[in-house]
Amino acid sequence: MAETKVEETAPVIEPETEKEALPVEEEKEEETAGKEDTPEKEPLEPSTFEETESLRKVFAGGLNRETTDEQFKEYFSQFGEISDNVIIRDTEQTSRGFGFITFATVESTDKCIAKKRDGGHTLGGKNIEVKRAIPREFEDAAQHQKVMRFFLGGIKEGITSEKVKEYFEVNFPCVVESVDLIRDKKDTVPEGQQPKLRGFGFVTVDDADVVDKIIIIRKHEIAGISLDAKKAAPRDGSSGGYGGGYGGGYGGRGGYGGGRGYGGGRYQPY
């Protein structure tokens, strides 16, 4: 008798639930349904600052007393067009070891300052110090010190540490190391409430030259709020850097006032 062959078929398993019967693609779509995409944060656009003379003026100290005005100008011309330059001299026309350069643009000034991070400045066989010249209207001695921490005044609700950090890192070549927005003490407010901002804070960056530029600009707008930047004075009130500024008459081509105020004659003829 011939055998009858029975074909084997895979057993059909009925899904226990409707969800298990959905194709993989449909299941994934079901899981994400109703979830809205979170919009990406718009990057902060760099601010535009007025190119004031104060932002374009540089102080150069530690000059060789034999350096001529022509050599002085020639050296700094490598960074851009110069609108004014002078070596400060005494009544005998002997160099006092420092001078000033005013560039035509802030960009050239920034290039000159940036050279400090790339080998520094050498003129007349000497390593010289170059920094932005702090205007004489900054009468507070603390504003002439070399610091990496500065004060921000005018802090209001809406200002956050993140916004402050973003603003300064977008607009200046620096890394913001800390932002301290000062608030009332916690024990002065009811439990569960956040202490109010006291209207000021402190920012620390990794470059003292950037702080000079920030405080010369002085007014900064963050989150639509105008803030005032100044160098943070040491707690002990000590005065370093170049004392009280460059004294008698920084305000015209012929009025550098002998350069008084740079630490009581720190830059002597060499």
C-alpha cells in the first residue's frame, strides 16, 4: 500500500495582544507618536562694539632707551596701520623706557595683544611688555592691575551663569572659568524660595588681557540687560600693576604727561 505524505506546516501563533501584531516599524512609530521635537537652541550672535580710541591704544614698557621712534613704529606696524605712536621722554629727550601706540583698528590691536601668546614681543634686543592702555578716567587703582577676575554690576532676574559664560566666550578669546552671581543668604528667605539676586556678580576668565578689553568696553548687554564691567579689587586693597594709571594728560598727541603713574617710574631708562 502506498504511503500518503503529509506536508508539515509551521504552527500559526495568534498574537496575545494587538500591539504584538504590529510590524516593527509601526510599533516604533506608535512609541514616538505625540512627542514633539525639541527645537535646538539658537547660537548667540557676536556683539558689535564701537571702535573707540581706548580699545585701539596699546602701552609698551621695558623699552631699550636706544630704541628710536622710527624703530618703535616700524616694529608695531607689522600688526596693522598705526594712527599714532610716541616714546615717552624726559626733559633731556632721553627715553623713559615706555611708550604708546594707537592702531587704526581694533583688529590690529587684538593681533598685537595676541602676539603675547605666541612668543611675545622683542624690540631693541629686549623683551618688552605690551598691554592695552587703561584710560585715565579709570581713577580706581584696581582698574590698572593685572587680574583675571572682574565685577559685573546691574545683574537682574533673567541673567544666568550660563548666559554670562556664553556671552563672554562668544565675544572674547577666552575660557570663562567661573561665574558667581551673588544672591541673598538662604536663611533670609522663606523655605522653598530661591534667594534674590543682589544685583552683582563676578566672572573669572583665563586671560588678563581679555579682562582689560572687557572693562574698557565697560557696558555689556546680556539677555537684554545692560551690565557694567569693572576689575574686581583685591580684598586687602593692595595696589599692583601700574598704580593709578598714566596720570597727567593722556588725551591728545602732545599730552601724554610724561607717563606718570606707571608704578612711580618703574620703567627707567636702560
